[in-house]
Amino acid sequence: MTQTEQSSQDVKLSCRHLWKVYGENPKQFFSNGATTKEDREKIYARMLETSHIGAACDVSFDVHVSEIFVIMGLSGSGKSTVVRCLSRLVEPTVGEVLFDNIDLLKVSENELIDMRRHKMGMVFQNFGLLPHQTVLENVAFPLRVQGTSKAKRNQRAREMIELVGLQGREHAFPRELSGGQQQRVGIARSLAVEPEVWFLDEPFSALDPLIRRQMQDEFLRLQKMLHKTIVFITHDFLEALRVADRIAIMKEGEVVQIGTPADVVMRPADAYVTEFTKDVPRVKVIKVEDFMRPPAEGLSESAAISGDTTLEELLPRLAKSAGPVAVSNGAQVIGQVTAQDVVTALASAETGDTAGS
Amino acid sequence: MNTIPTDIDAQPNRFGLPADAAAWLAVGVIMVVTLALRGQHAWLINYPKEWVIPVADWVNVFMAWFIEAFRWLFRAMSWLISWPMEAIRITLQWLPWSATISVIVTVAYIAGGWRLALFSALALFYMVVVGYWPESVATLSLVAMSVPLSLCLGLFVGIAAFTWRSVDRVVQPTLDLMQTFPTFAYLIPILFLFGFGPVVGLIASAIYAAPPMVRNVILGLQRVAPEIIESGQMSGTNSRQLLWLVRIPSAMPTIMIGVNQTIMAALSMVIIASVIGSSADIGWEVLSMMRKALFGQSFLAGIVIALLAMVMDRISRELAHRGPVDHDAQASWLTRYRYLVIAIGAGVGFVVLAQFFPALGAYPKEWTFYPAEQLNQGVNYVIREYGSTLDAIKNNTLFYFLLPVRVGLENTVKPFTWGFDLTSTFIAFYAAGVALAAVLAGWQWNWRASVVVIILGLIYYYGTNGIPWAAFIAMTVVLAYQVGGWQTGLLALLGFGFILTTGTWVPAMRSVYLCGAAVLISFIGGSALGVWAARSDRVSAFLRPINDTLQTMPLFVFLIPVIMFFQVGDFPALLAIIMYAIVPAIRYTEHGIRSIPAHIVEAARAQGCTKRQILWNVQLPLALPEIMMGLNQTIMFGMAMLVVAALVGTKGLGQAVYLALNTGNVGEGFIAGMSMALIAMIADRITQAWSSQKKAELGL
Ligand SMILES: Nc1ncnc2c1ncn2[C@@H]1O[C@H](COP(=O)(O)OP(=O)(O)O)[C@@H](O)[C@H]1O
Ligand SMILES: [Mg+2]
């Protein structure tokens, strides 16, 4: 009933048994077809012997329409490699990447360029702006390479610049902007062609903490308007929790867990994940939809809250109201929560945590 | 802080000697045996003519055939190129000087503001006032034509080398060779193929000036941040768009450095090409005045070259530094193109004005200020007054330094020079002195230092001329092998083998002697100045503009002052080479010392080191790799100047190239040029390898 579950049929982008191996002769490990779990161990051992690096190892996941899918992991765990495989900036060694059920690895160079021109947008950690172009030209660049007329692309670029709040700086050059402003340009550029899938590779990691926070809010605001299908990379667990619908956690090229923020925090798959979740305040992660119960008859809809309200936001509401609080999806009441539910949820989260570690 | 080299491969062999020490011992044995036998066997010193491989003849035969077969093609090209060249020349010569100057000054203003505009105006006005405007314009038009050719050539070769590894594998060694190949030697085949005429200078400079562009294009393209390329790809660029809209514009700052270097190289080559005397340009003016011993005149013309170089360098450098400018679409056409309008307006304005005021078109002869005679009188006065001092400097350098290095003490010490005969007592004292120095060096540093002292002692006694070729080759090959591995050793062996077997050993040693002597002085003097500049901001600020200027000067210019005071011969050549080659020694030393992290020096100071101790024990050892790169560049600069120094009558490979140019002997020119390039390359590899070895030892 949440967004994720509603759209679980509509897979926008997925990868299946994706491998990217760096080294002399990466294909050698995959000469005899499928890669089962046992094969995997053998392959690792042989890669080590022959000094190959497995940047992405047997990665599989689905990204649903309008979902923010976050890939989280320490530096060097293969996040950038995976996201680049999804757009074929990096050619995977083996595996499948399905974009709208088309195998991206089989399309021709021209088709790929066409898909990048119309269906994909990407934001980079260090912005990747063209130093010789103004803000306006940078934002209009993806349209320019498609052959859009100057008047049209400039108009569109101005809209995008306004969207990210940079109006007035159209004629500045990247070197004249602060980091946060440069990344706004990067965001505007990546949205100029109205992509269906939006890749963001550590978009805020190069920014100061305060600016980062502000940019995250901005990003969530944009997504509320645009409903893009998003793959968002970060090494910052709290950032992942803030923005994610679902999180994939990577470690040394492998995906170790995929789940909602609450899943990951309350049921970490292994000690590695537990380590991340240790210091995370539960009230910031657990959402109403994670523990609400079916609504009682005649529950007033007027003061209803939405399913993605966190406990932190819920508590003052509960304090004010005597009875249960209604949960609504905007159209109708879909559940209710009481103070007792909250306490139970928090208690189980703690035990879950202990069980995990 | 004498870091003891930790050679892994210095395994003691069965004589209990490390392998590299054994190699030097073998060199010593060869040296002693060949020196002992040279009396009976003259071939140990003079490689016999009968053994010479006639490569030069083969090249000539090939060239004769090649020219016969393809002359029409090259003549057609020459004819084609001569049209736009003539068009530019005639236009520039027709334009009133006032119009040309106003356009250039406008460009200077756009590039660097008022100061540069003023400097350019004064510099160009000097050319008008002394009456060298037509010659300056002739040079300018050649440069204006060759630079675009060079840039296009460089850009496309650079892109090709960046794109295809196979092209790169051909381009890199070609660039290395071109950079060390003597300038005059370029002219010979071009002269043959394209025929006598100004086109030769044009094509020679277009080819000669392309390598810096190629290098910077490759470097710039390689350095574009991967994220910028990825962002271009994600914007949906195809490969052509990615190259022209993303890679090349992003690489522009580096490419513009290449443009600056290409312009300077083109000017330098246009000037050098004037030795063939096919164009009435400023280089020819300097040269013909020099040949007539009219030094005041050649000095005035030389200043024109220097000023041209400075104006071109400053303008192109400033343009390179200027970032992109936004043409605000709201602004009117006039404001957007205001500079273009001003430039054209001023140009056209002066053309019109010149119709009414002819002085603005052709500067009147009566108004010229040409103080050549006064200059000559001044020089004569100095020579009259200080002649004995100048002679003393010259003779002392000759008798105590240059001659011994060339023919050895054994042929130098005579009553006429040193005031006494070469007695066995003197020889014994000399040998004892060298031995003592070797022992001291070994005690202070290590046995390698002793080897260096002994070799220097031997060279000073026997001269580069008197060292048997086998011993010299053995020495170089062992050095090359130990510093740079077997590839460098092989290069040294093949290189000197080529020089020996093609019969250019004697002139080659003559070049090694003069260049070596100049490099030694430049390096010691330059490093000392560099140390001083590193420790004093005032000295640094004083030296910087001088270095900048010296480095942009076309090589010709250096000959003028030395020839004024010292006429011709090895001594003025030595001075000219030093003036040019000292610059990198100063620069690299200063940079090396200044870029040592401050905390290391502070730590040394905290431990109570004196300034002198810090210099010798901390700064110099840490800056050594950089200082070695300075030595490398000093050698390269010295070799480049050596060729030009042939014009003041030095003997050696430079002279051989110059002679071949005059007699049109392609084969001889090729052999001499190649020999020079090989020596330069070997020296380059050895010093580079040494520098990176030291760097590795220091863990940098
Ligand atoms: N071009 C390459 N060649 C060799 N190894 C690479 C290359 N790119 C990435 N790697 C290696 O792959 C691993 C994953 O890198 P990356 O995907 O950039 O990690 P992350 O983005 O999570 O920091 C790292 O160990 C990195 O060293
Ligand atoms: Mg990354």
C-alpha cells in the first residue's frame, strides 16, 4: 500500500548478475556461463590470485517507477561502478541491465546515445561542469547536442535554472560559483531533457555539512514535484536514510542487503550493516506505515497524518490527541496508531537490533 | 645526510667487488690500455677513414632519387603555399605602419590591458623609428603564415595520438627526435625539396614549431577530468561532439600554453631560416650586418628581434590566461564586438589618414634614428679602454679551461700559455693532486664520487680530443646502463657507435667539449644563483623577468653582444651558450628548493641546524631530483645554442651542419644533425633517469 508496494509491478530499471572486473583479462572468469553462489567464492579466489579487482560482483536489484533507490557503501565498495554500469558509462564484464525491459548491453552505440539524450540524467560528485561554458550553456548543453534550436533550449534551460533557484546567475561561469551552486547547475543540467531515470553519484558529498542538508531538502522537494525514478549513491548512511525509499548496501563489490530504511535499521543482514545502524536514532527512521494497524470504524479523518511520517514527527501529535491518530493516503484513511503501538514498535526495534548484533 | 645508495643488484662477485664497481674497473682498464697503446696504434685515437660506413652517401643517393621522383609534388606545394604567403606579405607591407601598429596594440590591450598595450606600442614604434619596419613586417608575415599551419598540424597530430595508441607510439619518439634535432639541419632537406625561397623558412618553421602544440594537445586531452567526459557522455554526445564540444574546450588552458610555445618556436625558426638568405627579413639583416662586422647595426636589428619575441610572447601568454568570456545575449552587437570594431576602425582610420599624411604610411627616412655609428664608437671605446681586461678574461678562460678540456693539459702547457713546459714533475704533481682529490671525495661521499673525480682529472689532462674513443664509449655506456638500465645503455652504445662509424667522432667530441664546458659553468653558476634566489625573495623577483626574457629570445640574439666584444671563436660561443643555458639551472634549482615542504625545513631548524647546514643537509639533497632536471634542461638548451653558435665560427657538429646547409649536402647534414640529436638524447635519458632514481630514493 505504500508507494513502493503499489508500483512493485512497474520495474523501470534492473540489473541481473552484474559483474565488473578490472584487470588484464577480466572475461576469463566467466567463460563457462552462469554464476551461482558457489562459483562466486571460486571466482573471488581466482581474481585475488591473478590480481584482478572485482569492482561489482554479481549485483542484482530492481528499481521501481518513481522510487528513490539508494546505493550505500564505504568508499571503494563499487557504488560508482554499479551506477556507471546502469548507464553503460562503464561496460559491465557480464550480466544484464534492463531498462524498460530492453537489455541495455545489447543496444547499439547510436541507440545508447539516443537513450542518454532522452531517458537518462546524471549528477556527479564533482559536478562535471564544462569550465568554458556559462551556467546557461551548461544547462542547455544536453539539448544542444540533440540539435534543439537555440531559442528553445535556452528557454528550457532558464526554466531549469529557476527550478533549482539559480536565476540571475545564468551568465556566470562554473569557477565563479560555490560548490552548492555548482551542484545546482549539475542538477538543472541533468533534468533539462526530462529524463525518466535520474542517476546521482554522491551528489552532495563534496559539499559542507550545512549545505548538504539544505541540498537534501531541495532534492526531496524536487522529487515530490517530478516523480523521477532515481538511483542515488551515497557513502553517508544518514543521508541514505533521509532520502531513500529503499536502500542497497554494498561491501567490496557485493550487495549485502536491500530493504527500506526501517528494514535495514531494524533487521540488519549482518555485522557490517549493524555497524552502520548502531548510532542511528530509531525515531528518525521508523515510519508510521511500518507499524500502523487497520483503522477502527468512524475514525476522524480531519487530523490524519501520512504514512511516511517518522516517529519523531508523530510524537508531538500523539501527545496532543487522547485517542488513536488516523493515517491517511490523502484520499482515505488507511490505518491508525496509538501511543502503545509506538512503544511496542520502539521496543521491538531495540530487540531487533540486539538480535542483529 | 649522505644517503647511502641501497643497490639491490650490487651483489659482490667472486672478486668481492660490487658489480657496478667492477664495471668501472673495467672502464679503467680500457682507459689505461688504450692510452698506453695510442702511440703505436693511432686508430685508437683517430678512427680510420677506411672504416667509415658511407651513410652520408647512401642518404644522398636516396635523396637524389627521392627528389627526382617527387620534386614536382613539393614544387607544386611550394607554389600553392606561396600564394597566401605573398598575399599576407604584400598586404602587411602595403598597410601603413600606423594601421598595423594600432591593430596589434588593440589586441595587446584586450589581452593584457594598458601596460601591455603601451609596451607593445613602444616596442613596435622602435622598429619604425630605427627604420627596420619593412624587415620586421617581412618576419611578421612569415610568422603569421606559419603559426596557423603549425597549430593545425599540431592539433590534428595531437588528437590522433590521443585517440589511437598506435599513432601515439610513432608520434612520441618522433617528437623526442624533433626536439633534439638541430635547427639548421631541418632546413637542408626542405631546401632541397621545396627549392630556394621564403617558402623554405615558412615550412621549416611550421614543422619545427608543431611539436610543442602536439605535446600540449595530448597532455591537455589526457588531463580533462573523467567526470567532465562522463557528463558529456551522459548528455548524449556522440564521439565527434564529445571531442569538439567537451574534450577540446576543457583542455583549452593547456592547449593555449602550446599555442604560446608554438608562436615562439615559429618566430625562432623564421629567424634561423633567414641564414639561407631568401627573404629580406630582420634575421637576415642581423646576419648580414654581423658578417660585415657592423656590430652596431646588427645590435639595433637584434633588438627588433628581441622586442618582436617579447611582444608576441606577452600577448599570446596573456590571451592564454584569459578565461572564456560570456557574450551576454542582451547586449547590443556593438558592445559585444567593441574590440573588433575598435581594431578595424583604427586600422581603416589610419589607412585613410595615411593618404593625407604620408608619414603615417611610410615613415620618412629623415626622421629615422639609427645610432649604429654611435654604438660602434661606444664599443670601440670600451675595447680601447678595457681591451686588456677583456683579453685577459678571454685568454685565461682559453688557456686554463677551454684548451685543456679540448686538447688536454699535455698539449696546452707551454711557455707561451702557462709560462712553462710540461715537465714530469708537473705531471707527477698533477697526478698526485687528482689522486688526493679522489681519495677525499671517496671519504666524504662514496667511491662513485672518486670515479667522477678521476674521470674529470683524466679529461683535463688528455682533453676530450685525446681520450681514446673506446674508453669514452665504455665510460658513457656504463654510466647510462647503471643510471637508466639496459635500454639507456643500449641507446648510448648504438648512438656513439653511429657517431663513430659514420666518421663524425672528431667534430662530435668538439661539440661535446664546448657544450660540456658551457654546461658545467651554466650549471654551477645557475644552481648557485638558484639557491640564492630561493633564499631571497628580492633576488628571485630580480631574476625572474631576466629569465623570462632570456628564455623567449630567439637564439640569434645571444650572439650579438658576445660578438661585439669578443669577435669570433670558442670563447664568445661559450658565453652565448652560457647566457641561454643558465636559465633552466637557475629556475629548477630555485623551484626545487622552494617546493620542499616547509615543515621539513622547520623541523631541521628546530633541531638546531644552522642555515648552512640546512642548505647542505636538507634543502640540496631534497631538491636534487629537481636540480638534476635543471641539468637536463641546461644540456638541452646548450645543445640547441651550440648549433647557432656555429655562426660565430666554432667547430664541431654545429659547423658540420651549417657547412652541409651551405653546400647543400643532405647526407652530411643528416649525419651531423643525427649525431647531435643522439648526443642530446643520450644526455637527456641519463639525466632524467638519474633524477627519477634520486626521486625514488627520497620517496617522492
Ligand atoms: N578504471 C579502473 N581500473 C581499475 N580499478 C578500478 C577502476 N575503477 C574503479 N576501480 C576499482 O574498483 C573499486 C570500486 O570503485 P568505485 O566503484 O569507484 O567505488 P565507490 O564509488 O564505491 O567509491 C575500487 O577498488 C577501485 O579501485
Ligand atoms: Mg564513487
